[in-house]
Amino acid sequence: MQDLVIAVDVGSSSARAGVFDKRGVLLARAEAPFSTAHPQPDHAEHSSDEIWTAVCQAVRGAVAAGHIAAGEVKGIAFDATCSLVALDRAGRPVTVSVTGEDRWNVIMWADHRATAEAEEITATRHRVLDHVGNVMSPEMEIPKLLWLKRHCPDAWSRYGLVLDLTDFLTWKATGRATVSTCTVTSKWTYLAHEKPGWQSDFLSRIGLDDLPDRASLPASTQSIGTSAGPLAAQSATELGLRRDCIVGVGAIDAHAGGIGVLGGLDATLLNETLAMIAGTSSCHMAASPDPRQIPGIWGPYYDAMLPGYWLNEAGQSATGSLLDHILDLHAEGQSLGADRHAVMAARIEAALTESGLAFVEGLHVLPDFHGNRSPLADSDSVGVIHGLRLDASADSLTRLYFATAIGIALGTRHIIDALNDAGYAIDQIRLTGGHAASPLLVQLYADAAGVSVSLPEQPDGVLSGTACVAAAGCGLYPSLTAAAAAMTRIGRTVQPVPSVRDFFDRRYRAFLLMHEHRRALSRLA
């Protein structure tokens, strides 16, 4: 009998489960999809029942694939997107949708319906904003809750328990509402470094004085990697596990990725290293022993990722999804087959071999097609393409795709500059997520930002980080830090190419100038 743990990651469209041993080796994994509804522009919704069904299918699938005995699984933990789950006091789904259907009871993280509410909250200048980069994002939970109270009053009156998706999964697994310090500190304006953590004057000021009752806000929270208790009987049956399997208090998916690539570092190395979790969107996580307030970058959040450290969290709301969009937008992008990003990478490599970087000269992309999360904190920012010609050929798509990828990488450089201006000395990215599987993107991040890029030995850093959470939660290790030190390792490191530094410096100057011009055009409108 082995001592094994299961990590569950709930992303934007599927649930993934991985079985890990004590050394952090992934033994088996499985995945199950769930749907997303878009009843209006900027609205994106899930069903919590559907998500839980997918979780159970993924866990059972991973256990079966690895030929694992249920008794070998000592612990389980969940990470998820920062999506918002609404339930009544009996734990039944209550709608968050303009359709009024209770099935749709989860507001997806990328939903931007609450932009106006976010701007109103920013205008209060309340001190909780000091811990979200001074600007409230519509992707956070408080503006979404305010939107629900205003636009769905009947549903609001039925709410009795509202949770971040990670905490919902822990509640569903154990039957007890255990709220992670990670979720509410990062997305709900809870101040983990103060007592009380909830600021009642802030909630009253924005019109959410009844939120503690409607959401059943807890007076206190639990740190990532502590025990939330054993599985409830029904959940154990649905997951195919034993009741004595312990559930670890989970994390938001990006934070789990941060644990997976940063968890074993000391304070000096943390100051020099940025965790980057890049897939549909990208999150950039930096940790410090002291609080650093950085305009346009979320945090500082205490104890929200690594125990005893302050977290600064930056991000780009559309990166992988923007590359998808560029392919969807161009006529030539419709006939590339199932692995169209690999096709584009091969075309770019061929163009670079033939012409070098000159083949993309004159074409620039500002990648803010879904706003600028960091470091400008401007949800109204838009994408810009400069240098288009009357050309719809396959070569024009190759140039546009590569220019977009460059713009995305320069957005990461922009974030690193903001972090370093505030006291960090970042010279290395630790990259995980879908982008880590692309040699083109890995080298591009190194070259555009002028830093080394290291890839974890276990390619899925998010699942790996959540496995550390599970191992700490069930007592296989005495702490989350100890679990991460034992279970995570770096594989290979890619260095920037010195000969292309001048090219990317010029592109970065153009990138910053495009931001200025985009803002000037917005003012004219």
C-alpha cells in the first residue's frame, strides 16, 4: 500500500484529477468537461452540479487509470478558477443568470458584467483597495455580488451560502463550509492580516451590508494546506474514495500553480523569481516577506499562497484565448486542423529560419482584447493591431499570429518592470500551464522579457501544487512548505538569446507607445 494523494484542478471548461505519490510523481490523470453559458455579451456562467459531476468523473477516471486502491488515497485537495457559486441555505443552486434558471448558479471568473460596479467601488477609495492595486477588477467577487443584488433581487433574497468555486468543492466534499484564506483574501477584500478580516464599513458603503448573512461569510478562514476534515459519506461514494480520506483546504488555480513552482524557495530566491501560470489567461505570482503595494497589481495579500508571505498577483486576462481569437478572426485560420497552434509554430519557425525576425517588422499588436488586468488595471482597454496590409494569405496569418505572441510576451515584461520598480529583482520566470508546452512561447518569454525561463520537472505545475496541498492537509508532510520542498523540482531552463535583445527592446518601446496612443484615442471618443 502506498501513501497517495489526489489533486483536482477545475479550470474554465473541464475538471482534471491527478494521482500523486509522496515524491510528487504523477501516476495517473483523467479529465472530464463541463459547459459554459453566455446568455449575454460579457456574461459567462457554469452549473455547480455539472462541475461536481465532472470532478467525480475525473477522480474516478484517474484512480481507474492508475489501478489505485481507494485505501491508498490518504488525501485530496481542490483548486479552481475564482468563479462565484450561489446556493440557498439548504445548499441547493440558486441562479446568477439573467435567464432565471437555477441551473446556472456560477459566475465564471472571466465574466465582465460588473464593470460599472467595479468602477463605483474603485471610486470609494476605501483602504481595502490598497490590497487590490488601488483598482477594483470586475473579475473579483465583490463587484459581481453587487451586480447580483441590483439585477437579480429575487435570487438575492434566496441566497444563503455563496462561495468561491474552490471553497464550494471543499464544502461539497466534506459537507462543511471551510473557507480558504486564499480565496477570500485574493478575491473578496478580506484582510487576512487584520482582525476582523471583513471590513463592515466597506460593505455598508457599497450597499452590501447584508452580504454576511446572504453569503454566510465566516468570521475566520483556514490557511491553504490545513485539514478541512474527512470526506462526507455521500461524497466519498461519488468520488469512489474512502471516508477517511482527508480534504486539504484548497487554493485558486493560479495560486496552486505558484505553490507548484515557488513553494520550495527561500526569501532571497522568491524576490528574484516570478511564477507564471499561462494557458487561456496568464497569472503572474510574486511573493515577499514584506507587503509591497503596487498600483495596478493585486495584493499585497497575506498568507494567500505561501504561508507567512505576502503575495502580489498580476495577470493578463486573454493570452491563449487571444491566440485562439486571432486564428478564428483570419480566414486562413479556419483550415489548420485540430492542432492549429502547432501548425502556426512550425510556420513561424520556418519564417524565422528563412528571414529572421525581419519577417514581422512593422506589424505590432497590443494584446488588451479583454482589457488590461496588469499593470494598468484598465478593464476598458482594448486590443490594437498596427501595420495591416491588404493581404489575407497564409503568410499574413503567420505574421499576425507571431506579432500577437510577441505582444503577449511584452505584456509580461511590462508586469515584471512594475514589480521590479516596487522592490523585486525578478530575473527568472518559472512557467507552467499550456504555454510551457510550446518551445516557441517559452523562448519568446525569455527573449521578450530578457529573463531566464525555467520549467518544472512535473509539467502540470497547478496539479503539482494542489498535490502538495493535499499532502500537507492529510499529514504526509508537516507543512505546505515541507510538502512543496519534497514534491516539486525544476526540470530545464531556457536563457534569452543576447543577439535579439535590441529587436525586443525596440518592440517594447513601440508597445509602450501604443498604450499611450490607445489612451489618447479613447479620450477623443
